[in-house]
Amino acid sequence: MLPVVDGAAQWVLAILIGAIVGGILYVLFKKHEYEKNGNKVIA
């Protein structure tokens, strides 16, 4: 699959997990920012 990387399946799994965790953190920070601004969307 990826000849340069040992353990290609684990590497791909780590990338996917990182993307999911990053997405969750992004949503949490945006929710906090939204509530802090009095439930107003600020661009």
C-alpha cells in the first residue's frame, strides 16, 4: 500500500483518528465561541 511507511494500516488509522479528533475539537471551540457571543453568528 505505502512502500515508504512501515505499518501502513496503522499510519492510515492514525491519520483518520487525528482528523476525527480535530473535527470534534473544532466543533467544540466553535460552539463555545457561538455561546460566548450571545448566540450570534459572527463571520
